[in-house]
Amino acid sequence: MPEDQSNGRIPAIVDRTPTSDGNPRQKRIFESGALMLYLCQNYDPGNKLSYAYDTDEYWEVVEWLIWIKPLLSLCSREIEYGIKRYRTETKPLYQVLIDRPAEQVKLAGKDAPWIVGDRMTNADIANFSWVNWAEWAGIDVKSFKLLKQWLDRINERPAVKRGLDVPEPFTMKEMLKSKVCEEQ
């Protein structure tokens, strides 16, 4: 955790990569949306996970990064009221994601497997992080064919599989499935 981290928030990084003119850098970044924008702006010059600045697709990705914030802010794992409120208020937000693949197909006129445009972007990564835990919110994504396909497509990527196992193997999803089954 960076020493001067605002309010102890994570995720956070300090970018110490030298600037293009060779000067040292000590750039502190926190909050997931800001991190994703910063990393893509500075380390994705070929726009593999992003779109060129100021294109329609760029701003649509930004919209989806900002949109995900309500899912994050509703979460409270320690207070029963917070958990209940999170689950109740999260379901309409998940509905937006459930509807998005069909909207993309309609807009593109063909199979459009990503939240924005023709490739996986940081918008997909940000939203995947919450859809991958949908069972916790009482959402069974199996009922939503296109959303499930999107989730599976991301989960099948080798880099995602490796990333989910940092710092240790990711077993929470299986535990959540068992808990959801027990409650039903």
C-alpha cells in the first residue's frame, strides 16, 4: 500500500516508471476506475484494452467505468442491513448488465460479445469483477444466456485465470455457489 494513500483505500499503486524524458516518477493512483484509465493511457499505446482518447468508444468505456461505482459503494460485508441493502439495490444494476449484450448485438448487427465495441476493454474487466461474484448478490447468471456467455468468455482467458489466483487460488466462487444452493 502506498505510504501516502488516501484514506487507506485499495486498490492503489505508485508508478515509479521513469517518464519518457528519463525523469523519475512517483505518481500515486487509487480507485479502480482511475487506475484503469491511468494504466491504459500510459501503458496501452496500441489500445488493446482501450480505445483512442476522445473517440465515441473511449467515452463509452469511461461511462461504464463510472457506472460500476454504485455496485461498489453499496457493498457492506459486516452489517446485516448493508448486506440486505446491497443485494436489494444491486439487482436492478445487474439488470443493466443483463440487457447490455443484447443491446450490443442490436447496435452491431452481429455477435457483439463485449460491453463496448469489438474487443474486451477495461470496461469489461471492471464489470467482470462484480458479475463474477453475482451469486453473492443473489443473481444466478445462468438464467441470462448472453451475460453468461460474456462471463464465461472472460473467465476462459488464461490471463484472467492467473489473475484470479493472486495472491492465492480463487475458491470463493465455488463457496458462494454452495452457500446460494444451501439458502435456496
